[in-house]
Amino acid sequence: MTTQLKVLLCALAGGGALAILVSMLRARRLFRYLLLSAVSGVAALYAVNALGLLTGMRLAVNGLTLAVSAAAGPPGVIALLLADTLLR
């Protein structure tokens, strides 16, 4: 992977995380939304791995995948799946 593509992917991930944080701050219920996003992201990661026997798509469960799924929620899990597919 080229350096420009890595920089672009990092910029997109940072922009997405910033957009999620700004929308949560504007809703004035930051803690509740952060907790709900974290729980739904970890549940999505579990669902992907549970259905991996049927679909063949599995993600490794480690600190990075748990952090991304907890911080970004289900969109983060989808991004992890896309990155795993594209970088394989």
C-alpha cells in the first residue's frame, strides 16, 4: 500500500471519528450515546465473528479491533471488514 493511500485512509478515519463526536456533543447526551455506540459496536463485532462460519468473513478479536468497534460502533466494524477485504 502506498503512503498516499495510508494517509488518505487515516484522514478519512479521523474525519469520521470527528463527525461522530461532534454529532454526539450536539445531542447533549454524550455519555449515553458513547455507551450505546460502544455496546452496539462490540455486539456487531461478535455478530460478524459468529456469522463468520456461514459467510467466511471473520475479524481477529484483539485490542485494536475492540477499540475501533467500541469507538466507532457498527460503522467501525464495517470499516474493519472493508479494510480486511481490501488489504488481504
